[in-house]
Amino acid sequence: MRIAYSVPPAGRVFFWATILMNAIGKTVTAYAPASVGNVGVGFDALGHALDFAGDRVRLTVIEGKDILLDAVTGLTLDLPSDAGSNTALRALRAIQDEYNIRVGARVTLEKGIPLGSGMGGSAASAVAAVTAAAEAWGLSLSEDDKLRFALEGEAAASGGLHADNVAPSLFGGLVLCEGVRRPHVTRIPVPRNIACVLVHPDLEVYTRSARNMLSAGVSLADHVCQTQAIAGFVAGCFRSDLDQIRRCLKDVVIEPQRAELVPGFRKVQSAAMANGALGASLSGSGPSIFAWCESSQAEEIRGCMTHAFQADGVSCSSWISAVNAAGARLED
Ligand code: HSE
């Protein structure tokens, strides 16, 4: 039985004090997928989910208000364990504070996404934590609320608020995010038979520093070019116009500033394009590189991209994913 107390409004703010008397000991597991932020053309605005990797959060409700990290398993073991710096824990703390949750959580985090990979790992951990907590703490959070709490969690790692990893990890598919604190998210249709090739070199790039290095200004010419590109890319997706997507999947503003972070980036990008990709760029802030292509060409493009990295002495892993990959889910 769930007992929920509503506390009268204080000013404009409602505090819901929820005491889950019989939920102590309840355990819930949630999975959230990796994602490609920016999708090259839409810095902080576009993202899509990936179907081959994700993070898993196992949350047990405990007495008291502690939010504790029990263990980290998987590809990354060395994560902060405090609720200020760990993206999953920070998201949980944000929910707990806003809803005045009188119980705590013990968390096990299974990292299926490599750290500093550009595959949205910090976002996936936060999304999985919010998805698990909503169920375990018995909250009927709206999708907007889940997004907001996960964003707050992710900010612990990236140092900024951008929904282009959190939103696709939560909702799945290709999404357009507008706004910062409470972004509006729009699902963009993905043309049939489009795949994403993702190549991850054995390197780490941290989003926080890859954001800090960016110039604050942009020339008028670049602004015009990038604005046309993102509008054309979204139109191309709605119209299933692969030529338009190919013309528009480009980044003249951010990619040139970050290209040097990834040895061999230009060669890998050129290899993808020379073999028929619709576009290729950094996944998020890198070092992973993604390419969109027709599904029938994905294996060949993957081979060329990995070969280009290896020819430069950079070892890498690679995958092929649907662009319309599913978002976060509860698991038994
Ligand atoms: N939009 C973010 C950035 C994504 O490029 O900084 C980070 O994964």
C-alpha cells in the first residue's frame, strides 16, 4: 500500500511528502540506452538512441534518506559515489528533495557504456536511475519531470544542461530538444532502412572539458550555414529525402573546434563519406565517431571506418545500430 500525503501549497510550490511504508526493501531495475548527441548537425539540440549498449540501475528502497552507491560494475568501475557528482545519485537526490521523499535508496550501477566515450553514458545512468526511482518510490512522474530530473543528474558530469543525450535515452528514437531547463522534446521520424555505425576509439574525452574549449561566438556565415543545415536535416527526415539528409548532416561550428581531440578523426570521417555514408561526425563530444548510412551499406562503412583508425595505430570497437532504437525501460 502506498501512503501519500499532500502538503498544502507554500506559495506556488506543492510539496508531496510520500512515505512508502511497505516499500522498504523493494528492488527495481531499469535500463537506459546509449545515445548519439548532436547527430553532427544539431549541437545540444538533436540526439538519437543506440541499441547495442546502455547502463542499468538496480535500486532498493531503504529506511532513512540516504542515497547510497553500493557498487559499480561493468566497463567503468571508478565513479564518484557522492550524490553531488554521480549522475545517477544526483538525479535521485533531486527527486527526493522536490517530492520530500522520506525514504532512501541503495543503488547498484552496471555500466555498459564506456566512460568518456561520447555515447551518453552519464545521461543513461541518470535516466536509468530516474526510471527506477519513479517505480520504486511509487511516483507518477510525467515524462517532462523524468527528463528534468535526469537532466539535473547529467549536469553533474557535463557541467551544463543539454538534453540531447538524456532525451533520446529516455524516449528512444531521434529527438529534437528545444530549451534548456525544461526542454520541449519532439520525436523526429527516421527514414526507413537508415542505420548508425558507431566507432569507438580506445580513448576518453570528457564532455565538460570539450564544452569548455568551445568558442563563445560564431561567425554570421557559419550561423547561416548551420541554421540551414539543421532545418534541412529535420525536413529531410520528415520527407525521407536521403539526398537532403546527405547535404545537411554537417557541422561547421563545433566539429572543427573538437576535431583535434580525436587522432585520425578526419580520416575516419572521410572513409565513411567515401563509402557512401549520408554523414559522419563526432558522437557527442567524441571520441566516438558515428556515421548515418543506408542499412545495406552499414557493414562496409563500419569496416572502412575501423580500418582508418587502425591504420593510424588507434584501436577501436564498432557497432551498427538502428536510429529508432528504444528508450529506457523497467526490467524484471
Ligand atoms: N551536446 C553535448 C556536447 C553532447 O556536444 O557537448 C555531449 O555528449
